[in-house]
Amino acid sequence: MDEIAAALGDGARWRIVELLAERPRSVGELAELTGLRQPQTTKHLQTLARAGLVTVFPLGQRRVYALEAGPLTGLERALRLLVETVEANADERDVVERYRAAIDAETAVAERDRWADGRAFTFDRTLAAPREVVWRHWVEADLLGSWLAPPSMTITECALEPRPGGRAVLDYRDPEGRHYRSAGKVGAATEPEHLAFDLAVLDESGAVSFTGRYDLTLDPVRDGTRLRLGLTITDTSVEAVPYIAGIGTGWGQVLDNLAARIGGTTTKEAQS
């Protein structure tokens, strides 16, 4: 399939294929119709032949080339599958488009430091697991690391030590190798129902871009556990725009990860 795609990726060869789709033609005829010299046309036909797209018929002193439909049919199936995959995952593109729009909107108002201080978010989930299980997925590093990173990100260190003054750390890297670090402390922990902690997002120099103050409550319900996560922003710098813009989408994605691991239902996100 790679060889077929490469062969068809040249404009001149694509024109030759279009002409051969009408009927078999000789090198001379193809050269005349494409405006190419005959040696160029022959090289293009050889490339198409190696990919199985054309067959040559020696007819006395002439060589006539015909197009093979089979490889094109295979390519058609591959492209159809590709289109279906794109359509099935259209929401992933929507996430990127919403994030880009959010960055533009935040940039328009981020004229000075502290511009987003006091902004608050809430996230609600009903998870199909007892709250002791949900609690463990927040405070045990291996379990926390299994769901906390957004798609395409890789966690390199994470910790929420469930005691006042305990470490709160979230480090991860993107596919390009850029590292992102957040650090803070746990303010309160009552197992298995309440966890409060701060996380300051740090830039490359270690300066604070913004601080998130998180308040997690886990309440037992008939179908499992109701998770409620409150987040309030403070210490905002102008450079925090892409982080602030991604909060709603990012936490939605990681809570999707958590729900996928332990079971979950509806999501609700509010901002004030």
C-alpha cells in the first residue's frame, strides 16, 4: 500500500493514471497528452508498474500500457477505512478546535498578572465503584499515574500524599519531549471522603504560572461514588493562558480516563 500511495503521489503519474483509466495507451501517446518527454514518461510508467498499477503489453514494435483496477480497489478500501476512522473520532478534532478557541478567548483578556484569579471550576462524576476504590486511585501513585495524564502526555512523576503537608506533585512530558511540572502540598485529607491540595504550575525557570486549589469530595451513592472536584485559580501570570484555556477540556479528559478504569457515568463541568 505504501508503494501504491507513493507512486500516485506524483502529479505527472496521477495524470498518466487518469489517461490510462480511459483506455490503454502507448508511451508516445501518453507523452504527447501529458507534455512530458518520452524518457520521462517511460520512467513514470516503470514506477507505476513496480507498484502493480499498470501492465505493459508488447504489441510488435509498440508497447501499450493498461491500468490495473485491483490495486486501486485496495487503496479505495484503505481510504474508506481511513475516512470512517476520522469520522468516528471527530470528537478528538473538536477537542483541539475548542482548545484553540479557548486560548484565543483567554489571550484577549490576559492583559496583566492575576487576570484569572478567583476563577472556579467544578467537575461531577458518578463512578461505579466504592469510594474506597476511588480514593485509592487518587492517593496511590501507581493508580494515580494510570489515569491522570491527558491523551498523548506521559506522566513522569505524580504523588498526592494523603496527610496535611504531604507532597502534591504532577510532572509529565509531551511527545516532543517538553516537560511540565506542578508542585504543591496537601492541605487536608480524610480517608476516604475528602482531599484538599494545591498545585502550582511551574514554567521552565521554576516560576509559578498559576496555582490551582483543589477540593475533592467522595460521597457514597446507590450506584457507587459521587465524585465532586472543585478547582479555584490564583497566582495567575499572563503566561498561564494555554494552561487556563485547557482546564475544562483537560480535566474532562482525565476524568474520562478514571471512569474508563473503574466505571463511570455522566460528566458535569461548570465554571464561574
